[in-house]
Amino acid sequence: MPLLDDRFSNIDQQPSAKLRDARRSTRHDGIRGDELSGALGEIVKSHFVDCASYYEKCEVTDTHGSLSNEVDLVFLNHFHPAFLLKDRPRAFFIEGVLAAAEVKTSLDKSETIDCLQKAQAFKRLLPRVEGNDLQTHNVEAEDWSRYLLRRPFFAFAYEDTRRLSTIHRNIEEWINAHQIPDVEQIDAFFIRNKGIIVNLGSGSGTLEIRDANGDLLSGFVRNETTAVFSQLILWLSSVCPTFTSLHPILLRYMNFSTAGFVK
């Protein structure tokens, strides 16, 4: 696919350009972080066709009343009620969420743990998926518990001074030390100047990666690559749930009132 390879090589330069621009415009880490978070959201939206909109610094809720921590980016599908998107709502409905992300200007061990904690809180949210929705989506059965009955959560970092293998080890050490259930673990890290760490789960789901012997890999795997952003777009296209039909989200949170009618 030489055409797509050429296009994606340009895409992969965009986050680097945004980082240079942010450094020129301000030295304040908080302002720079906010600017870079919004820049990533805009780039993702322009390249990921299923993303209807994105919002920064918000929370997500489910029908059980559970609430995520504040996350940097939430990407919405086309079914989230539009009138609830005005005036930057504080919390979105999980059924209308494609994916969520934590964005770091500079990643280190403490920031890595922050990403893992926020991922766990988000992955505890349970969208109501029922009826025809269980038949008209793109998620492999093996991944239902990760990407359909929960939604993808990833971290994106513009830079990190650690080796990718060290980041990988820090992730697994924290998850093992805290005995995080498989379904509550972060789904991926994308680190612009280092590479990608992806959680394959059991290894037999949507993303199947084999070692040199042809055996399926499972759990967290890493790849030192410069094609970080283009791989993010391809990963989102693979794991985010796409519906051809969806029951109205509002009816999951409110009922049509049948009281007071007369004939």
C-alpha cells in the first residue's frame, strides 16, 4: 500500500510539529499539556472516520452511576445525544464513547502509574449493550469484555527518556503488584519518541501477533517504531466498536413517562 504508506509518513510528523509549536509558545507545563492534548484530539478526529467529536478534561458515567476519573480526551461516536454536548458537559454517557485517552507531554514512572489508575477507573464503566446491538458491531467475541462491554482506553505521550523496555516493565510491575483484573487494564501506550506498547489480552482477539516461531503472543507487547501516530489510528480503527444500529442512548438513562395520559 505505497499510497497509504506515503500518507501515513506525513501523519506521523504531525505530533512532533505540535510539540515544537507548544514549546515555542509557552514554558508552562500545564498550559503546554492542555495545548498538546487538544492538538492530539484534533488530529485523531481528522483521521479517524468513526469519531464524531472529542472533548477535553471530562468524565464518563454509566447507567449504574459509576463515574470515571477526569480524563484528558474522550472520543464520541455519532449516537451520543447532541444537545448534551453543548457548553462542554462534565460527564458523557459511556454508550456514546468510542475511546478515552490520557495525554502526557513527558512520560515518567509516576505519570505512567497515573495513566494506569485512570485506565482502571474508566474500564470499570459498563455500557448497556443489548438486543440487536449484540449482533450489529465489529468487535470479535474474544474482545467483547474489553472493547464492547467496556471501551478502549489508551495513553499517548509526546516523549519519554526511558527505554521502551523499561516502560513496559514498569507497567507490568504495577499491574501485577496491584492484581489488576484483565478487563480493567490499560489497552495501549503510544509514545511518540519511543514506540508502542499494546495489551493483547489473551492474544486471540482482534489483534493477533505471533513471535518468530509462529506462536500467538499475549499480554503486553512492545514495538520500537517511529510510526506511532499512524499505528494509533490503525489501532483505534481495529478496536473501537462500530455499530450499524444502536438503541437511543437517552432511553438507557431515562424512561418515556406513561403517567397522566387520558383517553
